[in-house]
Amino acid sequence: MEVREFMSSLVAGGMAGMCVDLTLFPLDTVKTRLQSQQGFYKAGGFRGIYAGVPSAAIGSFPNAALFFVTYECTKSVLGPMLSTKQAPLLHMLAASLGEMVACLIRVPTEVVKQRSQACPTLGTQQVFIETIKQEGILGLYRGFGSTVKREALWSWKQDHAVDSWQSAVCGAFAGGFAAAVTTPLDVAKTRIMLAKKGTTTASGKVLPILSHIWKTQGIYGLFSGIIPRVTWISLGGFIFLGTYDKIHKELL
């Protein structure tokens, strides 16, 4: 990948990520509180809807930038080795690697953000300090495995370049569908990140957590927060891919 291409992916990905995270943050807060074990209103309801936004603001740019740089680099390196028919596989592999690398920043950001959202009386800085004191650096990576699993992506190939609005529409539909299907994993991820140290949930085992939610809350519990999640990711896909594609083309 050329230096110009690298910098374009870095800047475009970072700016697109910040646009989404900051614009749609209230929807994310509502989703987190609906999924929390304590319940929506005990977690804050509609109060302090921007609790945890500093964490999102700090992690947003590097998180999105890392994803797209890894994605573009993987395609650039492996692309010449694969045939045209293997293009869908290349996109899926590049996206998967991009998500795994981005999670190195995304997970600590999510842990601090979600704990702030579920307990709005505590500030972001206080949540961060308490997490480090009680659990160390590894506490910031609680739920890493469930987050990576949640970030499964659907990819497809087009034989021609798409315009910014086409990228935005594709992102909205693909993101919305993926959001609905992966909601149970997102619920498990939220419970893991919010759980108190030493509890069974804090161990991070996804299947036992999903089984417990099914037994105690049924299908409603597994898909709690699905409406704000689908709305957030659909709008986010529209904004993110549209913004990325537009900025990336302008910089090139």
C-alpha cells in the first residue's frame, strides 16, 4: 500500500468513526441500559444520556482508523495472490482481521463507556481509575472474545466502483441485518463488561450467559435493546461508509 493510500484510509476511517459514535451516542446509551442486568430505569433510564461520551470520543478515531488501515493493507498484500473469484473471501478475511486489530482499542473503550452508561453518577475518569484499581489492565479487556464474535461481517463483491451514496445504503442494510442477528451476542458482551469482578458472568463464557438469559428472561432478554441497536448500526452504517468513502476519494 502506498503512503498516500495508507494516510487516506487512516484519516477517512478515523473521521467516519468519530461522526458515527458522537452523533448516535444517545441511542447507544439506551441500548446499553436496556441490556444491563439491573434494568433500564435502574441503570439511568433517559437521564445522563451522554454518560461515557469522553471514552467514545477518545477511542473512536484510532478504533475506526485501525480497522480500515488493516482492512486496506490486507487487501493490498493478499489481493495479488488471489483470483477474481476469490475476492469475496479476501473481503471477509480483511474485514475479520480489521475487526480483531480494532478490538485492541475498541474493547477498553467499550468497557469504560458501558460502565459509565450503566452508572451515570460516576464520571468516565472515575470508572477508568476504579477498573484499573480493581482489575488491572486485563479488566479493560473484559469481553474481548465476545466482542470479536459479535463483529462478524457479511461481505459481497461488486464488479464496479460504487458512489458514496451506494456505499452508505449498502452499509445501512448490511449493518442493520447484522445488528439484528447478533443482538444476543451483544447482550452477552454487555453483561460481561458490566458484571462485578468474581461473578460467573465476569468469566466471559458466552454460551452459559446466553443460556441463563434464556431461562430467566426468554427471547425478550436475548434480544433486549434490538430496536436502538438496529437503528444505531443502520444509521451508523449509512454515515460511516458514506463518510469514509467520500473522504477517502477526496484525499486521493
